[in-house]
Amino acid sequence: MKEGGRKQGAPSPCAACKLLRRRCAQDCVFAPYFPADEPQKFANVHKVFGASNVNKMLQELPVHQRGDAVSSMVYEANARVRDPVYGCVGAISSLQQQIDVLQTQLALAQAEVVHLRVRQTATLSNHGPTPASPGNSGSPSSRLMGSQMKPIFDMEMADHTSLGESMWSC
């Protein structure tokens, strides 16, 4: 009886052996990491590193580290196929630029919040609550806060001041 074009019980060759058009031995170093149903995984690794080099690298590593090494090679190979010049470095650089932009946006947003809180505190301390202010709006949260409304800015500054002093006292 045949199953998938092969004799019953005969294992399907791994993706590496299929691509290299060779018989997949029982002790094939590629078989555990490049299953037959993921041919592109090995194709990219082979294209970037070469089957012989991958074979050497895997045989030099202890068995418990081979899975991580293959994951790294697959990631690098896929990145190199997408961006032949920079590979992983291009992806890392792009992510670093995104982090820089987001940190700048966060700092601007935090500065704006501080500015608005200072302005709110100054308005409340100079003029007191007005009839249209949240203190008299009648909402449950404003009634709970009532006259105990302390600006959040003051609390945060106390925390940051103590952290800053401990940081500079080294």
C-alpha cells in the first residue's frame, strides 16, 4: 500500500534533503529542525549560509543548543532575503528609530500634561473653583474630591524629586 507516493512506514524526507535532492538518513542533522512541511525555511537558510556551513555549525553545537541556533539562522536568513544589504541590522536600526521617535513623542506628551496641570493648579489657586469648574459640576467623582482636590502634579513631582536626589547622590 502506498501513502503519499512513498512506501508505508518510510518517513518523508526533511526539507533540507528534499531541496538538496538526497536521501534523508535516519540520523540526518537537518531533519529535527527543517520539517518537510516548511520547505522555505531551509531554502532561505541554504541560500544565505549554504547547506555545508549549516551542517558544520549544527554538528559543532551540543544538541540542546541546536534549536536556538537554527532559529537564529532562520531569522537572519529571512531578514537577509528581505533586505540583502543590511539583513537583521536593518531591522534593528528601523526598530531603534521607531523607539527614538516614540520616546520623543512621549516626552512631549508628558511635558504638555505637566504644563496643563501647572496651569490648572495656578488657575484654581488664584481664582478658586468657579461655578463651571469640575468641583461644582455635581458628578459623583467631583463630589467625592470636593475641596480635597490636590493637583496630581504636586504628588508626581515629590516622587520624581526623591528619585532624582537619590540618583545624583551616587
